Amino acid sequence: MRPTVLDQLPEPDATARAHGERVAAHLREAIADAGGALPFDRFMELALYAPGLGYYSAGARRFGRDGDFVTAPELSSLFGRCLAVQAIEVLEALGGGDLLELGAGRGTLAADLLEALADAGHLPERYLILELSGTLRDEQQATLARRVPRLLDRVEWLDAPPAEGFRGLVFGNEVADALPVSRFRIGADGVVEEAHVAIEGDGFAWSWRPASPELDAGVAALQAEVGALPGGYTSEVCLRLAPWVATLAAPLAAGALLLIDYGYPRREYYLPERADGTLQCHYRQRAHGDPLRLAGLQDITAHVDFTALAEAGHATDLAVAGYTTQAHFLLGCGLDGLLAESDPNDTAAHLALMQQVRALTLPGEMGERFQALALTRGLDRPLRGFALRDLRGRL
């Protein structure tokens, strides 16, 4: 039999194994307290965010080529330089303001943005970072102290969204995909079932139960839009998405909320070919589809329903100001011009930059798999990142 991706995952070292055992013990306790089966969204939440234990709360290396996955800012500083162009446009339209980054990874994007904004003479009044992980805060502070020490006094870390009256740009890259999702399956009789997680030996196993009223209503609503899903169809719904957007929108007096992530509009999300959903895990640069393994040691994500993001924005009186692919967003923000500034006589550097551009923009890379959505309030002007291609009709 041919080996699968799961068969080829690297073995955790002794330190990681010990940590994984602590996470598993915490999850087993939660499952026992829940009566023997835990809804998957709660399992995902604990595996990722349990204080001191979860994947994003503990001290493992996650981002970059020496971690579990590579994000666009880790791939190229071009991403941050393009985002700076969009940030400047928003801040100029408002006559000044702040930037708020949601989940700043190890601080690479923050450093790139601050450098680009300083070079352009358009620094924000404050650069705020909403980060709940103490470990990641330490890493971000170290990155910024090394890269932009003169600008550290503009940076503030937050435990919650700012108070009312925020003016500026709120943005998150690969943040929404890590919100815990509820996993559902359509039973043979059309009844919606919800994935729970139970204990099986030393590990975990799926256990399907009747869906919660909230999940049942959510699946009914999406089927009313995309059509009846066949028996056995399995996917996910993020019931936490709308409350999350509402929390971010509440303090926004004027400005934009910009989210970039991998995902689809709803009618494309629930196509027949995606009959097993979009759950994906990342461990040591390998992607696979089993979230019940390596709890606490691997990232767990699901693609984003961008229609749900737009609906959540509308519900909080935000306008959908733009929706497009990452490629068109970056090109709209001047990516081609940044490449043109490169010296072609410096062959190695120029070729490396071209490779980065390809990775950020080609359809088979990040270019179309990743989408950008802007929600605005009190900002009555087109946004440059969405000028080349308007895909709002697909929402």
C-alpha cells in the first residue's frame, strides 16, 4: 500500500511529545466533563488556544520555513510594502489614525509595514497589535526591537479590541481561518449531524451526534442559498465568525477592516467536489486532513466563507468596499512597480524577487487561493487594492 501524508509526518522530538501528552490529557479531561464527547469546535479551540498548552499559546516554532507553515509576510517583504500603500490611502482619507494588526505572528509583517510607512513619511499615530499569546508577544517584541528599534514607542499590545472611537485600519492576514469551526454531516435522511470528538485508546475519534440548534439553523440557512446538500456531505460552518466581526466592528468609528485569507464565496465553498470540507492541518511544512492527531503540536484551519464575512459586516453597518484575489489586491497596491524598482543587473536578488512575486500572485500558489475583503465605515472612497478587479458580485 502506498504511504499517505499522515504516514510520512515527522516524529515529534521528546520535548514535543511530552507537550503533546499534556495537551491530550487536558482534552481528555474536557471530553470527560462533557459526558464523553466534545463538540469539534470546542476541541479545536482547546487544541489551538488553551492557555499555556494550545498550539498558539505554547512556545513552539510555528511560522516560517523552520516552522509548520509559511505565510505571505514570511515569504516576502513585498506583501507588507503593498499593504503599506493601502494603509497610507486609508490614513490619508481619515486625516490620520492608527493601525491595528490582528494576530501578528512573529512580528514580520509589523516590521515590514513600519519600515515602509516610515520610508514613505506616513507613520500611524499608533501601531496596535491584538495578540493573546504571551509567547508570540515576546517574539514580536524581539523582532521589532531588532528591525525597527526607533519605532518601538509607537507599538502597543492589546488583550482586547480598543475602546470606542478607533479611526484607522484594522487588518488580519491568515487570522479568520483559525477561528474554531463546527463540523457537520448530512445524514441519509437529511438530518444534520454534528461532529464531536471522543476518546479512543490513547487517542481521539470522531463521534457524530444530532446537531446543536445553532448549527442546525446555520446549515439550513446555507442550504437555502446553495441548494440541498446530498447525504454524506461533510463540511464546516464557523458560527463564531459573525460575533468576531461584530467585536472588531464595534469600536471602529471610521476606517476599514481588511481581511486576507484562503477561502471562497459561499456558493463555491459548498460545491459537490468539496464534499469532505476544507479542514486542514499543518505540521513541519506538511499539510494533511486529520485534526485529531498531534493535538497542540499542529495548526488546525478551515477555509473562510467570505460571503459570511460580508454578511457579518453588513449586520454591523459596515460597507463591503472591496473583494478580490490576493494577486489583484497586491497588484492594485503597486506590486509590479516594486518589482520594476529591482536592479536586473543584480541577478540573484532580482530572480529571488521574481520568485517571491510568483508565489504571491500565481493562481497555483497564493494568488487566487487567498482572497482579500475590505469592510468600511465612514470611508466613502474606492480602495486602491480593489481597483483592478471587483469580485463583489461573487459574494
